[in-house]
Amino acid sequence: MDNRSGWFVRFAQKVSHITGRPIAFFLAVATIVVWAILGPVFGYSDTWQLVINTGTTIVTFLMVFVIQNTQNRDTAAMHIKIDELIRVTGKARNILLDLEELDDKTLEALRLDYERLASKAKSRAKAPERIRAVPKRSARSRTKAKS
């Protein structure tokens, strides 16, 4: 990663980390509440409305880029991790390593293939076996869960 984009990556990660916390949400709500309370003071003027509209538009516009950068990095990291799992799994098909590069027709064919595999697996598994596989909770744990 070069120095020119490195600062933005660090910035985007930090902003995403901060804005993803509950306190950020509560600060946003508090801002709206303060703005609403000030409505009568400013006579619900056009300027009063313009302040919140402009502020939210600017924040939203900038956050789109920060969130997209973070999502791109997270997605790339997840792809690498999944690719490694596919690579080390003996029966896995290596064509799955670059699915994001395939055309829509091929992706749909693969999706249908996996849908058929899932249907076969469901038809082989009998309902009573699936029910028996789920651990039962004791009456005591059910009582605790209700209270």
C-alpha cells in the first residue's frame, strides 16, 4: 500500500470504528433533539431547516466513501480467507477461487448446482433425525429463559 492511500485507509478504519459505536448513534440523536428544540427559538425558519439538511447531507456524502472503503477492504480480506479454505480443502472445486471474476451466466449455473446439492442433502436427511440432533433443554433452563 503506498503512502498516498495509506492515510485514507487508516482514517476510514478509525472513522468506521468510532461511528460504529452506540455513543455515535446517541450523539446523532442528541443533535437532532437539540435541533428540534431550537425550532421554536428560530421560528422554524428556512435557515433552521437548512442547517440540519446541509449538515446531514454533508455527513452522509462523506460517510458513503468511508464506509465503501471499509467494506471493500473487509470484502477483499474475506475473499482471501475463503479462497484459502477452498484451496486447502481436498474436494473443493478450484473454480470457486475466483467467483467474483465469472460472468453472470456461470454464476447462476453454479448457484443452481449448489441449490440441487442442498435439495439432495435435505431429502436424504429425515426429519426425526434432525429433531433428535437438536439438544433438548431441561425444564429448569426453560423456566430461566422465560423469566
